[in-house]
Amino acid sequence: MGKWIIVEASRNNKKTNTLDGVFFFFEQKIITTNFQGAENQAEYQLTNQDLKLTKGMDYTFHLHKSQDQLLIMTTKIQNTAFEFKLKKE
């Protein structure tokens, strides 16, 4: 729960700065994010380590927790691998 900010992102295993300023805000069963550019909301379901966005966005992220308290989310978008490292604000 709460607001998580991207501190590092990669596309196809190469660091990218195009996602600077991106956030994910989790509350109840609604997520608010600007990772597609404009701010959008979607419902989400969390099953094991998979975060599935529905009703607004159709993405599934696999979640990992790092030893330095970062949340790591991985996904594929149009056959491109993405990794987001997020820190709770």
C-alpha cells in the first residue's frame, strides 16, 4: 500500500531514464500510475507474486522484494522486457 517511486528502470536489460518520475500508488484494490505517460487508474489483483491490472489497464507484473527494501516489478510490454525498481515514498 502507499506510493512507490521508480528509482531505476531498464528496458531489455539496459537502463533507461525515460521512466524518471513514474510512480505507482496502491490503495485498497485500485492503483494509480503514470507509467504510460498520463495518470491512469485500474483495479488490481495480487495473486502470489503476480500483480494483475484490470479494468483500465491490462498488464501483469511479477513482484520481487530486494534486500535493500526496494520493490522490483518485471513485465513484458509488446515483447519488450521491463524492470522497475521502486522505493516507497
